[in-house]
Amino acid sequence: MKSRSLLLGLVALALSIAPLAGHAEALDDIMKSGTLKVAVPQDFPPFGSVTPDLKPVGYDIDVANLIGKKLGVKVELVPVTSANRIPYLQTKKVDLVISSLGKNPDREKVIDFSEPYAPFFNGVFGAADVKVSKVGDLAGMTVGVTRGAVEDLELSKIAPPTATIKRYEDNNGTISAFLSGQVQVIATGNVVAAAIIAKNPPKKPETKFLIKNSPCSIGLNKDEPKLLQKVNAIIAESRKDGSLNAISVKWLGAPLPATL
Amino acid sequence: MAYHFDFGAILDYTPVLIKGIAITGELIGIGAVIGVAVGIACAWARTFGPAWLRPPVSAYVELMRNTPFLVQLFFIFFGLPSLGIKLTEMEGAIIAMVVNLGAYSTEIIRAGIQATPRGVIEAGSSLAMTRLQVFRYVILKPALQRIWPALSSQIVIVMLGSAVCSQIAVEELTFAANFIQSRTFRAFETYFVVTGIYLLLAVLLRQLLRALGWWLFPKKAVR
């Protein structure tokens, strides 16, 4: 008898607290606790990786710290994988997901997205002296791609018939073909291009045109208008004052594209 | 068995496969002729050549026989452009196959040459043949006949080894297989078909070399 009334009491307590918790604005909670919990990748350079002394570094980590600084709170980084980053947000283990997350209709059903903060695209890259600005310009050129990758499938559909597509086994083959001059341009992801630039080669791949664009956005829980507005304001401000551009140059080796 | 074969998807890519077979054929056709020629020249250099020629030839043979074919291929295709030597992927692949087969066939042919009895060479000289004539008729021809089966095997091995040329985007048979597989995701069927084609090609090449051997070395010529 006693245990049943205790149970009832607990249920009643839970019911009375639950709506309260639901109504509380996440932004207020963050400001009150003074910590912003951010889900960041640790296995996806240059967006997030771990240094030999186990410190997380990368584009996403810098953006997390930037937002923390502008909010005036401490940032607590929570390492996630690409599979569990959204569940971490939904279960409120984190306030924001800054984990190279691309917007798509399925994800938009469960979480909200901020304005994009990082470029993420497949495109055609070439040295500065190669004149290519659209897919038609590839006529008569030799293009290297990694066989079976998205850019291979897309480019095979849209490339002019006189363009020669050379398909390599993996990204390393594609990179080698570009650096050794076996192909004039390559179709690949901007992250791969960034990896080439990071090695400081004699020939730097520059973006010529985009094939498929899916920029990264910050993920937040639904129905947090104040937090969303604040995050968007910070992104807009950082874009204007150059701090976001500096992060892009630091990790991707290229300034933020104007389209972002 | 739970797996359902679907060869229909592969059938759509027949032209890709045929092109692959043609290019594999081209690679081994050119590679074998020039490669064996290189082998004969180097075998001569290592047995009868001038003393100054022997160390560099030995170095070449040992270098090729003690490094992987794939690495040699990458060296030629991705490495040499840094020195300003730019080759198409076909040129790169053929050169890699020639230098590789050249080194192995050098050793095979040299073995045949060294098995020549001293008396036969002396007999040739006593017939007032020049040194070149002695090498050509008395030493080389019987030597090639002796090692023909071994040389045939080596050529078949190099033909099968040409599969790695797909790594530098040569569109040969393995490239065709990887291409079809990446488009259809029918890996089992693709490699099933391509394995069959390679087997057929290898058997065909062996028969061709055997017939060539009969034609080159008629029964009664030696022994």
C-alpha cells in the first residue's frame, strides 16, 4: 500500500515537472548554466579530429568555440559519430550539433537547421591557369575521378562527350593523377581538395564549378526559436567580421564561397 | 542458396567488357613481343656481352625481379612526370610490362643459353661462323626451344598481372570489371564473368604460344 502511494506521488511529481521542462527555452538554460554542450566529430578531418595528445581540433571545433565565445559561455565538446549525432541532440545530451551535418528533408522532420556555416560540395577542381567555369568547358579535357564516387556518377551523366573521364581506384589515385599532371582537372569533394592543399603541393586545386552542393549547418532541437535565432545571428555576424572566413582558410585552405 | 544471380545487368555492359578484352590483348601482345626481345638482348649481354655491359644489365634485372609490378607501374606513371616524362596510361602500362617481362625473360633465356654444351659452340666456330651467327643459330635457337614452356608461362603470368594496370585507369579487363561492379553493384556476377574471361584468355594464349613454338622449332631441328 505504502509503495503504491509513493509510486503515485512520483508519477504526479513527474507529470507536474514535465510540462515545465518542455517550456523552458534552451537558450535560457545555456545562459543560466554557463555551458554550451556541442556535439563535434572526431573522426572526420578537417572538420573534426583528435591530436596525438587527444585534443579535439578542426573546423567544427573552431565554430563551436566561436559560438561559445560570442554567447559568452563555456563550451563543452561532446565527441559523436555520424550515426549518433542526431540522437545525442534529440535526447538533449547536447544543445547543438556542429558535426558537418548536411540539410536534407528526412533530417528536417526531426531537427532544425541553422544557416550554413561551412562549405561542403562536390565539384571540379584544377590549377589556377586552367580555364574551366562550367561543365561545357570540360570538352576535350581529361578529368580524373574516383570510380563509383558520387561525382563519378554525376559527371558521367553531364560531361560533354569529348571529355575523357579517367577513373581511379581511390582518392589517392585521383590525387596522384592530378599532381603528376596525368589529368588536367579532377572531380572530387572540397574536403579532398583541402587535404591536397594541406600538403602544400606545387599545384593547388582551385574550385572551378560545383556538381553537388550540400553545405554544413548547425543542428538544433525543434521548437527552440530563441536559440535558432541567436545561432543564425552569430553565423551572420561571423561571416561579416571575417572570423568564419578565417576558419575556412585555416581548415579547408580556401575562403568561404560567395554562394554560402 | 540465398543469392539470386542476375546476369542481365552485366549483359548491358558487354561493349565495356569487349573493349576491356581488346585492351588486355593489346597490352600483352605488344608487351610480350618487345619484352621477350629485351630479354634476349639482356640474356646475351649477361652471358656473351662486354664486361662493362654486365653490371648495369644485372642491376636492371635484379631491380625488376625484386620489386612489385604495381610499384613499378606507379613509378613510371605517377613518378616519371616529375622528371618531365609524361606518358599516357597505355604507354605507361606497356613500358611497365615490357621492363617487367624483359627482366624475368632475361633470366629464363639465360638459363637456356647456359645449358648449351661447350662442344656445340666450338663446333659452330669450327664451321667458320661469325660470333653473331654462332649465337643466333647454335646457341639462341636451341636455348629458346629448351625454355619455351617456361617462357610461355611467364608471358601468361604477365598477362594476368596486367590486371593491376586498371589502377592507373587503363581501361583493360579488370578496369571493365570494377567499372561494371561500381555501376551495377552486382559484384559476384561481374567477377564471375570476368574470371571466366581471364581463364579463357589464359588458355587461349597458352595454346597460341604452343603453336608458335611448333612453328618456330620444327621437330627435327635439335634433338
